[in-house]
Amino acid sequence: MTAILAAFSGVVMGWLIQEVGASDPRRLLANLRLERFDIIRFMAVTIAVAAVLLPLLGFVTPLHTAIKPLQWVGVIVGGVIFGMGFGLAGFCPGTCVVAAGSGRREAWLVVVGGLLGAAVYHLTAPWLVDVWHRWDVGRPVLPDVVGLPAWATGALLGAGLVLAVVLLPRGVRNEPS
């Protein structure tokens, strides 16, 4: 049942990504340049929904979330690699899979690059473990950091993101006249 739910969630999210245009690298890059805000809005709303619903789901059924240790060096190195790849290719991991599935051939290069990057990480991680663990700060989660229950943290985060979506400019900036 878990695999069916995961597959269903993936199909729904892929459809939403396609519908909002987030599988188009030009639109993604326009959002990164703050010329458009439609994909930023979409991402904020999906994070807001998850921030509110996941803690509430915990009241209904036990959640099995694996919180990984926060290791600053890995976060910074990974963020730089991810950001450079996103900016150069115009795709992030989810959007490149959707774009590849919708027939964009250039997206397959990003999928292959992501798989190669994962393989390189897998092969080098045993040697880098000491470096990563030097700056390990445990497993902080936002509710513990702010001192609120998970449902309240989720509600506040969700409300803040919805407010940001409402305040973002509408339309496209820098349109040719």
C-alpha cells in the first residue's frame, strides 16, 4: 500500500509540475531571475500544504520520517553543486524527470548527470565521512528549534508562506513592450 500511495503522490506531483510549467527550463530560470513568480508561488503553496498536513497526519497515523544529521560542510558543498546545476541546466531533480517524461530530450542529460552525481557521491562518501562528521550538529528539526509543537510550527510556516504568495507580484516582470 505504501508503494501505491508513493506512486500516486509522484504522479499527482508530476502532473502539477507539468501544469504549472515548472518543467520548462525557461520559466524556471525566469523565476530564478525574479522575472516571474508563478513557480515560486507553486513551490511555496506545496511546502505550505505539506507543513500543515504532515503534522496533522501525525495525529491520525504514526509517521516514519528519517531525520538526517545536519552536516554543514555537506549542505554547503551540495548546495553549491545543486545551485550551479540548476542555474546552468534550468532543471532541478523533480522537474527534469517530469520534463524528460514529457519529451524534452535535454532533460535526459540532466537525469543522467544526476545519476552520475549520485554514483560519485556513493563512491566517495566513505572517504568523506570524517570531513562531514566534523561539523555534524545533530538532528535539529524546526519545532524543536522554535520550541513549538509540530502542528503549531507547521501552521505558522504554512500561514507565512501563504502570506508570501499573496504579497508576491502578479504577472511577468521585464516583458518587452
